[in-house]
Amino acid sequence: MSSGLYIHVPFCRSKCPYCAFYSIPSPSLIPIWFDGLKKEVLLYKGQFDPFDSLYVGGGTPTFLDNRTLTGLIDHLFTHLDFAPDTEFTVEANPCDLTDEKTETLRGLGINRINVGVQSFDEHVLSFLGRRHGVREVNGALDRLRRFRFKNVGIDLIYGFREQGLKGWLNTLDNALSFQPEHISCYQLTFEKKTVFGRLRDKGQIEPLMESEEAAHFLATSQHLENKGYIHYEISNFAKDDLCRSRHNQKYWRHIPYLGLGPSAHSFHGKKRWWNVRSIKKYCNAVEKGRPPVEGCETLTDEQLWLEALSLGLRTSSGIDLGTVNSIPQSKMVLSSLQTSGLVKVIDGKIIPTREGFLVADQLPVCFFEGV
Amino acid sequence: MKSEKQVQNPESSMQNIRNFSIIAHIDHGKSTLADRLIQVTGLVEDRDFRDQILDNMEIERERGITIKSQAITLPYVNRKGQAFVLNLIDTPGHVDFSYEVSRALASCEGVLLLVDAVQGVEAQTLANLYAAMEHDLEIIPVINKIDLPSADIDRVKEQIEVDLGLDSDLAILCSAKEGTGIEDVLEAITNQVPPPSSVAEGPLEALIFDAHYDPFRGTIVSCRLFSGSVRSGDIIRLMYNGATYKVEEVGVFRLEREPKNRLSAGEVGYIISGIKTVSDTRIGDTITLDHDPAPAPLPGFKEVKPVVFASVYPVASDDYRSLVEALDKYKLNDAALIFQKDSSAALGLGFRCGFLGLLHLEIVQERLEREFDQSIIMTSPTVQYRFTLTNGEEVTVDNPAYYPDPVTIEQAFEPYIRASILIPERYMGAVMELCLERRGVNSQFNYPTPGRIEILFDLPLAEVVYDFYDNLKTVTQGYGSFDYDLIDYRESDLIKLDILMNGEKVDALAQIVHREGARPRALLACKRLKEEIPRHLFKIAIQGAIGGTIIARSTITPFRKDVTAKCYGGDITRKRKLLEKQKKGKKRMKMVGSVSIPQSAFVAVLKSDIG
């Protein structure tokens, strides 16, 4: 089975107030990170099946200068094996997509660009602490088409009072006007240790009520499906089946993936491991020829089952009926979930409905045994 | 540490024995002082020392409380060079164990009354003082925590003088934490506590003040000898039931047991005599010699009867066998717990248990879970009711599930207590209100010291078993102390309150209540269950009903949205860990129909808003 490769670029020009990913606004560290990454690549040479997806994320990969970007991709293709039709995605910040950068990306063989648009509303963009305005967004998206990128994804954030449902649907329509192949709509989450998390705790940002969040979610799904998009995962929509993110689906299907760079996560066989969340520690480890791994776990069959259950019920592919067959009360649970309209059973698969997606964190819990 | 040579024959006579206890309001430093006395007398090397050294049980150390009485014998040479044997008897500090405390105090001649230099005299200080005075003990006031910057020694001395009526000049100043004044405390014990006035000759009279179970030696009885002596090989007789045993070993408690040739009048120590379980002994019973028995047992013996009842079920019915074993083992060391088989439609096979009070109940619950690794559900506690039926039959019911058919009930009776509540005068209004709300009658007031008031009330036991004490502490800001005696059964208008979950009766949640209190109780139960039961994917209707009439209801709204937005690399492990927790949690829930009810809900139904 073909594996996925993820590269974590832990740099941003500035930190967004809602973001909990590992990234730092220190371009001076890029050279040592890059040296480290090149060494880490060598540690895994020949250990994974050929990759048929490569995803460069972060952070902000387009924050890297063209030389570093080119050097990085060259290094990967020199030392690791890729399938001929590899899905090759790079996350991009609209600000960075100049003609020159876009051309470079194109020249590197990147065939999918995921743009961190977040919103098409000037006020919302500034609330979210984004560096770009609507003008940069429009310009970047036009440019990508101009440079013949055939697979463009747009990332959006929604589900907060400062935007409102009307504003959000407006943003969605703006996104749709570009006919993107892929749209990710993430409901705003107040993560610990982020600026927004602290503001929420202090009561300075008031999150939506659960019923409002639900309404936003349902409206999103409805709206995009009306436009022909496939709601194939909680937060992800594809223009057609071929436009689903090949790479991201690996996360949800227990397909092996290798994550390189500080804080990146990997999965292979029954093992998960994750890298240290510090460039310094990361570089120290690879310098000594050691994998910069902070922790790892080998999943038991029970744990694999739990993951399959919960990840599967987050996607429109659902789970096989067999996944829950061994549970004594599964028939009863299943029929009550069907009656409540939360799942459907189609061709031996349990598939969550739109309402089911909305409570996807609870669906696996229903199958757990009480006494 | 004093070397053995300096100690001049410590066993020479009763004149050199001092039996004492430390009494104090909670957190005034009782355990720390005990620790320090043990350290200063050199019984334990500093490197072997740990805090709260007398509290062996995990639960005692964790909660900072003492549950079982414990004795320790300390060698001490005073400033004049006289050698003493000091027996410290550590006592529990809760009203549930007041009988055990009374037996421990009966084994002493004096007490250290410990008062916090910052907090001053508090309710428990007074209650303890009265208990000590009842046993005619020498009382040595000790002011602790004098090292604290906010210590107000003058004010505390005045309280000792005025509130306690003791001579504040005799109060010893110490800081158990810093170790200052500890020798003064020891000197005062030797100088002020009288030696035991026991009779060396004469038949054996030993008061049992505690018993605990040792897996290798059987029951270890802690006792105080008032007359005669006992040695290994003697045949002893327990005066309560006449059972006889051959003594295998006697000795005193150091940090470990220290065997001796014999125990004599005035001494405190242990007897091992092949008594299998702790339940074969009774605290407060008198041990005598079979061939030369005492004419009468020592006074004050009471058989401790349970006053609070609740059912215990294994969370998973497969674990019933294991629960049986755990209870049998538990019982080896806790004679006060009684239990018998029980079953419930909702919860399956289990046991009906009787407890001394709610703290006792909580302790049993916690120890079964922690030390015996049981997952249990405990139902809400009740008392024992009596019913006279129309056919003349009399029935006793301590489980709402066995409430008789209402049409057959001629008369219903419930147990009453006489409660004594000691408070500073300013809380009188709040406490009166609390007692009246709990159906208190026949109030009476005493004024033991200026500014203090003792309120006496007849109260239905059912009204105090659950959270009366917590509420009292809340309304009196911790200054209220409470004690009670069971007095009698009185006629009462009792009915059964059923709880329904999505239309299905849950027998384990039923309660027997007074008619007037039925609606508030039902509302409370619905409210509590709403708080305790997590949301589900469907709506849950909770109803309180009497007969077929619904008198209260609440609704648990279903989840509208519960979904994690992002689930990529690292999110997956985090998500799975949460699921593992949820899976484990659900295993500890009881399914009633398709509703999962957490264990806590079964006890929480009674918990009122204050406290």
C-alpha cells in the first residue's frame, strides 16, 4: 500500500491567535531546520513503501524562500521513492503567492495547492489575525488558475459570533465563485495555550451556543452539497470523488504515513510516533543520527479498533458493519441510531448522516458497553 | 535519643505510666504533634520518619483524618531523670465514631487539648473538651502553631480561660511543625496527668478500645488494663459473649508490635489470642481471665448498631463473586459493617449494608474500591422504618424496594434522634432554621459558656443521615459541632417516592419519604439526576412519582453538537485517549433501558443544595 509523506515547516511570519500548531516566527532558524530535515529524511530512507502523496504543511511552507523550497523538494525526490502519480500538496498563504513563488511551485511539480484563505470578509480576517486582506486572497486564487493549477483547495474558518451565519454563507459563496476542487471548513475551536483560548477563558470572546454551532454546521453542509460538493469528512468537501485529499484520507484509514519535521506525527503498522516540538531538540537529535522522536506507541487491537470506529464515523465512507458486530448490543444501538437519523446502513456499511457528523464524537461512545 | 542505660527500669511501677490522648478540632495539628512526640522520644530514627505516622490506612493519610484508634508506647526520661512510659492513644475525630472515641478516652487519665494559635477555640475543641470532662480526665491545654505570623496567643489564652474554663497559665506553647515546645508538652504529661489508678492485684479487667486484623496473626486487640495482668498462655474470656481464647502473645505498640512477658494493670498494649475476625470482638468489651473472672464488666459497653443503610452492587454483574469475597475480607477488619444479600431489578445481585453513619459509609465505599479493587454502585442511604400492617403484622424496612403495599399499611414509624448542637450564639437563627426544616421538634437551649449555645432537638434520623452535618458546618462556617443519640421510633406519614427514567421505574433510586417532604425531595432528585447523568444522543425524561402521580420532572437535553473539527496526525492519538477514557467510564455506568447512569447518581439524589 502506498504511504503518505508529510513535511512540517514550523515557520510563520506571525502566529495566528487561534492556531495551536507548532510554528515560530523566526526565519533565522530556517537554515538549521532545513539541515536537520535533510538529515531526518536520510534516517527513513527505504523504510516506507513508495509514497503516493506528499503534503507540505505547517506553519507556512510558502514562507520559505524559493531556494530553500526547491532544495527541500529536490532532497525529498533524490532520497525517497514516490509513485509517478503522487498527489503533491503545498499549503500556501495568500500573501506569499506572488507570480515568482507561484511559478516556482508549479515548476517543482506541485499539483495541489491548499490556500489558507480563512475568510472573504475584511473584518473577519482582521479578527482572525490574518496578515492578508480579501484583495490578496482574490489575487492569489486567480494567479493559481493562471499558472494552471488544476487542484486548488480553500481552507475556511467559521462558527463564531464575530462572523455570524449570514457572513459565513457569504464567504462560502465567494469561495464557490472560484470553483475550487476542495474546500475545508473548520469550525473555530478554542484551543488551550492560544490567544483565543485565553480570551475565551477570560470571557472576552463569547463562543456560539451549541445550537448555533449546530445550525452553522448544517447550513454549511447543505449549502455545499447543493452546489454539488461531496461532504466526505466532517470538515472536508470535494468537488468530485477524485478531488478528495488523497493524503488526508490516509490519516483516517490506517494507511502508513511518515511525518518529518518538528512535531510531525507518523504511523506505520501498529505504531504511532511523534517528533519533538522544538527546533533545537530536533536538530540536536538528527545531528547525532537519532530519530528526533519524542514519543511512540504501539497500538493494541482494541486501540486500533477504537480508532477505526471513531475515524470511520467521521467520514462519508463510514465503517463496515463487521467493525461493531462483536458488540453484544450493537443491533439495538444501530437501530436506535438509524431511528434517530444519525446513521444509515448502506451495502454493509454504517454511514453517518449530516446530523450524525454533528455528533460524531458521541457515535463511537454509543457502541461502548455499559452494564 | 535517650540511651537504654539512662532509663531506670521503666516497668517498675504504675507510678511511671501516663496514658493520654490528643484531642483537637480538625486541622489544629493533632497528627503533627503526635508525629513530633514520637520523634522526640526517639522511637523512630529521623530517616525512617514520615508524616502522619500513626495513620496507616491510605484513606487516612489522604484525607488527613484518623479512622481507627491507634496506640503507641513512648519511652521518656523527664528533666529530673525519672523514666516514664507514655501511652499515646490516637482517636478518630468524627461523630460516626464517637463510641470508639469514648472507649479510647476511657482508657486514658489525661488529654492534650490542642488549640490552633491562629484559629483559636473552635466547635470541635469544645465538644472534645466535654467528652474529656465526661471521663474525668486531666486536661492540658496546648497552643499549637505559635510559629505562624498571624498567631494570636493572647486571644487564644483568653478563649481558653473564658470559653473552656481552663487555666490559661497552664497552657503550653508549641509549634509541632517547627518542633518547639515539644519537651514542655512531654514534661506536662509526666507532671500533670495522674498515673493510672488501676489495681495491680485482682482479677484481670482489660478494656478493648480497638481491634484490627492481621493476616498472619488474626485479630490484634488493643486494650487498657484496669486491674490484674495477662501473659501468654493465659485463658482469657470476652465478657460480652463468654468466648474463651488462649493468649499467644501480649505486648506494647512501638512502631511495630513489641512482645512482652506480660501486661499489667495501668498499661496499654495488645493481646493476640487466635481470635479469627475482628467481628468476634466488641469495642468496649472487657477481657478477663477465664479461671479468675472479674465480677462485672467495665462500665460503658454498648453494642454498636448500624443506623444508616444502603445497598452495594457490583457495576458488572459478573463481579458479584468478587464483591462477596471483598466484603468478607473487609469485614475481618471492620466489625461495625454489617451486610446481607439483596437484589434489585435495575442493579442485579448485591448486598444491603448497615453503617455507623455517612462517613463510615463513604469509607467503606472508598476502601472497597481502592484496597479491594471493586467497581461498585452504592444506593442512596436510608434508615430503618417500621410498619404495622392491617393484618396486625409488624415489618421492618430498611430498603425502599420492600416498602409494603400502601393499602396494607396501618401505621408507619421512623427512628428519631436527640441531637445536640453546639454553636457560637450568632449562628442560632441559621441552625434553628435548618433543624425546623428537617422536621425538628422539642427544642431546648443550654448556655454552657457565655457566647455559646447548645441547641437540643428531636429530629428524624432520616433527615440527618445524608448531609445534615455538612449543612450544619456550612451554615455555622465550621463552628457547629453535632452529636446525637437514637431515642425512639415515632409514628410518621411515610410514602414511597419512585423515580422513572424515560418512563421506566428505577428501583434503586426509590426513597421512603415523609409525605410533606415528598415534592421537594422529588424535585431535588430530578435536579440531581439531571446534573449527574451525562447528556445522551436522545432526550432523557426524569420523573418523580408517588403511586401513579408524577410530582416532579426534569429533562436532559440531547447533544446538539459534539464533534472535533480537525482530526489529522496528532489529533488521532488525543482523540483515541479520550475514547479510551469514555469507554472505561461507560463500563462503570449502569444501563437502565438505554440510559447510562453513573454510580455517583445513585447517592447524589439526596444531596441538598447547601454544603
